[in-house]
Amino acid sequence: MSLKHPSSDLNAPPSAETSDASSSNAHFLHAGQVFVSAEAKSVALILGSCVGVCIWDPVNAIGGATHYMLPSWDGKGTASPRYGNVAVSILLQKLLQAGANRGQLRAKVFGGGCLFDSLRELNSNKEQHLGSRNVEIALELLTKAQIPVVSTIVGVDRGQRIVFRTDTGDAVVRIL
């Protein structure tokens, strides 16, 4: 199943969307990474309980994404974008450094699935699984930063393949 999530501008012309993560303008984003571009790029992510936060400035056509595994860094060890609170902060910082206008930023959030049957059983509190905590921190941080979340596809019980366009904010989602 594949879903196309266009940017929030419904009057925008159709984009030359590509789902080919191997093309020269594509970047595959591994867990614990942040990517930002002021050029038109496609960013591909494969998500399960991890969360992908995609943010772009539609006016300046600057965008980026992060792919993180755990909700919050506890202050022990090294802060890294494997943690949602660190990853979103780095993503925002890099977007602004690339020339994005904070007031124009828009976000999409993906992933946060519950992929294991044992966690989906009736006796299990699904709201407390890792994926839902990852989504919760993303939405909380974006609200705090006053960045509107224009779409979410979260909590799916299967993996997701996302291809996000940094210039338009368009995203193609394939349920795996």
C-alpha cells in the first residue's frame, strides 16, 4: 500500500516526485542521522518503532529530516540524534543555518509503530510501547517549537518506507 502526502499547499503544481532512493538527488537516512538540504533532494527512511520527523520551509524550499530510535536522551553518555529530543533540536538548528525561515516551517511525522504481536495483545498497554513514546516526544517538541504538524502517519502495526522531498514537503509512504 502506498500513500502520497502532498505538502499543505493544495494549489502547488504537482512535483516530480521520485521514490528512487538510489538517484543522484536522493539520500538514505539511517537511524540516528539528520539530513538538511537547500537543494531539491529526496530523503528515504525505513521506519518501524523509530520516528521520522520531516520539516521544510515551503517558501525557501529548504527541508530536512531526522530518523531517531529512542524518545529522550537521559544525560548519560553522549547526546546523539539517536534520541528524539536531540535529533529534532539538531534538525531545527541545521534548517535555520541553511536559511530556512522559522515562521515558515511545517512538519510531518511518520513511524512509531508497534511491530511486535506481544505488545499488541489485549493485556498490553499499547500507549506505552516505544513507538508511541517516540511519536509523543516528536509532537511535544514540535508544539513547543511552534511548528505546525500538517500530517502524521504514526502507530501503524507494520514498517513504513518514506520518501520525503526537501523542497516541496511532499512525501510518499509505503506500508511494508
